[in-house]
Amino acid sequence: MERYTPHLMVGIDLNAIRHALALARTKGYDEVEIRFNGVEFQARLAATPAPTSQRTGEDDAARAELHQIAEKPAITSPVVGYYRAKGKPLEVGRQVRQGEIVAMVSGLGLHNDVESPATGEIAEVLVKEGEPVEFGQVIARIEVNP
């Protein structure tokens, strides 16, 4: 039985878990294990392994892709609602500080602040103004400043 363990450096979010499970199924892994700050997620999969000759290069690419995503902290939605910019819109290249209010999520007449979990530069924005978001959904990713 093969085990693939990506060590996430920024936190476990639902999209990372979904991506890891889909990737593990595609590549024929039997087990997925994700750990961060004492939180652990494990899953055993009933998948048919791909032929070994196809897996070698694909495995390296899959690991690299998971680690690249995992190394960028995620700004996530604290509640279900609609994404709204707060002040300056979230844009690729914008500098943010840890704890800075970068957006809000509105639902049922309540406005919930969205904080940046790290200091760095916005590397990717995954939602648009007014789009519905789910609890824990990744809104943006941050390239951490060294």
C-alpha cells in the first residue's frame, strides 16, 4: 500500500483536502494524510493504481503542485455569504499584513470581517465582488514575504 503525505505549512482548508483527495484518486494512492498545527486529516481510498510506468513523472508533478498550493497561506471565508471588498479591493500584488481586515462576507444583514492570516503579497484571488462563498472557502492566497 502506498501512502502520500503532503505536509501543509499554512493550514488545512476544505479546498486543500478536496484537491488532495482528487489527486490521490487520480494517481492511484491508497491513503492521504494531511497535518498542520496538531490538526490531522487521514483518508483511505479504494482506488485502482495507475500503471507504475505512468506514475513516476506524474507523482513528482502532483507532489510539487500540492506543495506549491500548501506553501501559500489562504485567506478564507469565516461564514457563508457574499464576498465584498472592504476598502482597497483584493488584487494580485497587493501587500497585506497579518491580522489586517482585507474584505468582508455579508449574509442575512450581517457583515463579517475577513482577516489576512499572514504578511505578504496577494498571489491569487479566487472570488469576485458579490460572489457567494461558503464557510472556509479560499478567497485568496498569499505569497509570504521572507
